[in-house]
Amino acid sequence: MKPLKIKKLAEIIKAQTSEISNFKFQISDVSIDSRKISPGCVFFAIKGENHDGHDFVEQALKSGAACAVVQKKIETDKPVLLVDDTIKALGELAKYVRENSSYKVVAITGSAGKTTVKNIISHILSDKFRCFSSPKSYNNHIGVPLTILDAPQDTQILISELGSNHIGEISQLTRIIQPDIAVITTICPAHLEGFGSIDAIIEEKVSITAGLRTGGKFFINGSIKKLVDYCKTRKLSFETFEVPDFKLSGDKSTFVIDNVAVSLPLIGRANVENAAAAWAVCKSLGISANQFAKSIASVKPVDMRLEPLKFDSCLVLADCYNANPGSMANAIETLSLMANQQGKRAVFICGKMGELGRDSGKLHTELGERIAQHKIPVLLTTKGDCELAADAAKKSADCDISIGVFENTAQLCNNLHKFIKPDDIVLVKASRSERFETVIDKFKTLFIGH
């Protein structure tokens, strides 16, 4: 971000100022972590679930912060700006910086695929533009402002995710980041606890257009009729991206765009859909099909999202970042396909799909039916809603299925050696709250090599 005088910062965030004279100093960086202070930065004291940034204001100022933004009074002789809400103030500063920057913004939302689409777009556009993208999954009311504020001054294209688990979040974030290009990757039952219905999810995701700049482009998944119909009803200007015919094989997928063959080194049907969304954006920014095909051939999988990990001859598909019915369906299909193509046994280590509200039981039962439909021979899971999936799989299966239901994740891990064979293909998938990365760690002790 361009340097700002502290006095100007106070105006932007509508702050009260302490009675000292050095507000002529400038700030050129932002931090919410007192351990990562650079000289001349402004420290925003954010109150989180586990820590309160106000407890570290003095430490941040001693470490070289030019000033601090707080929402409760702090006794110090250093520059301090008092606001009603430090998170809101962070957003106001980010909005100001965005409005005074020349780069284009690509904003991505959807029930799944946001991080992968962001990474593909960033990977491809970086061959032609100076790009900056949000680190990891910085997609909320803190992460999106920090993405804007962390972007280098020479950035030409900024790519960010916008996430939401309740109504109203996307409209707030999009008004801060003001995209030139907005994308909805897909719609499926996710965060139903906060939204209540698919219709509410669609309305929330489409609210990304509230911040779309005049003349901006809006891309949506053309295979989702409800989404297309809603956008038509709202008389929105939009373009659809379509999933091309494709072939899934092993650790890659192949398809054709504009008469050019594309080899995508990411597994699963959903990643072809993600690539189609990325192609729509890249094409609108002047990338040719040949350029796209050449660049995407070297794209890397996102950590913990159908990430293939090899432990000796055992292949583990690590997908522990998130889980909803749509992503579960894709992952199970991928597991089944790979096992059949490679002549290996499929094992599904399944954790709970979180935030599904009153539909959780029904959706976990449907998950079990899907497991049986794909003839997955081994299912390991934990008690709770996942028991419904295990029961449904057992009742629906028309072939032998070995099922283990454990009290908790720790007990599951301690019994892996009884079920896993060296040549298996294993899918490990659950919502982030289940912390199933501990299952992945357990594989490191079961097999030599990584």
C-alpha cells in the first residue's frame, strides 16, 4: 500500500486520536500480529476467539509500529487511534486503498473450489501480469482486507476469494474489494446451518455483484440451472462457463478448449469445473487457449484438497480442509475411478460434514448411499452423524463392505493398521472442524516414505 499519514488514516477509519503531536508520521504497512511488526506499520488490535490484540498493543508499539488502532482505551504515550470496531476499521482502510489503486480485481466465491480456482488463475496470469493473490484461504472479513493491504504497489491483478457462512457477508466483502471480474464456482449444500436453504446460498453468492465495478464481468457456472434462473430473474448481466467434455485418468484430467488439448494435473471432476471457471476469467483478460494449456500443465494441487500423498505403495488422497455433499460426491467418484483404473482397493476414511443444520442427518444418510453406489469396499468413520452414513452404506451395499465406526478420531487412528493394506488407495475427507489432518499424520508412522 502507498504510505499514508497517520492523520489521514484517522480520517479514513473515523477514529478518535490521542492528544499527541506526531500524527504527521506515515504508515506504509498493516499488521494484526504483534510478532510481525515492521517499522512504520499500523497495528490493528483485533479481538479473536483465543486472543485479544489489545493485550499486545504496547509490545507492537515497542517493536516499531508507528501507531495502533484500538477499540478500547490504551494507556500509552504513543500514537493510538480509537474506533468503535477495529475489524470494521480494517475494512474501511482496505476499501480506501482499493479505491485508490490501479490494479484489476478478480473475486471468487462459491460453495467449493474457491482456493483452487484462485490458484489456477494466479498461476496462469502470472506469466503475463504482476499478480497478487490472497494467501491460503484469506476469504473473510479480516482476510480480504489484509489481502488488499498486503498487495505490492506494482500489482496489476489482485485475485481474492470471498467466503461466507451466513447471509450478508459476501455483500460486505465485495463492497470493500470492488471486483472488476466476479466468479461463482459452484453451488451445493454448504453452511446450511447459517443459510437454511440452497435458495439462500444462491442469493448470498450472487450478492458478489453488489460491489462489481461498472462494466465489470460476472461469470457463473452454467450447469447450475437454479443459479442461472436466479440471475435472469434479477436481470443481471452475466456470462456462463461450461464444463467441457473430459477424460479422467489417474492423477490428471484431459479436455479441449478452443481446439486446444489441455492436460490438467489435478484429479477429479470438480477440478475440471474449476479449470473451466479459471479459463473464462483468463480468456477475458487476453490469455489464449495455447497459453492457458501450457501454464496449467504445471499447476500444483492445493494442500489438503484431494492432494495425492504417497506413503510407500499406499496412495492417500488428503482432503481434510472442508467437506459438503457436493465435494464429498466428487471425492468419492474420484476415489472409485482411480481404484478401478489402477486395480487397487479403495478405502474411505470419512469425517463429519459440518454446518449442515437440520439437514445433517438426511445428507449423511445420502452420503452412505453414495458410498454403496460406488462400491467402496472399506469405510472407516467416527460416531455421530457419520454413523448414519455407515448404516446407510451397509444397508444399501450390494457387495461386501468392511465398516469400522470409532468413538473419535484418536481411536480411528489407533486402529488404522487393522484395515489399511500397503497397496490401497485411501481417501481421507472431512470438514475442517474434524481436524482429520491427524489421520494423515498417522499414515507417516504406518508406512516408510513420503
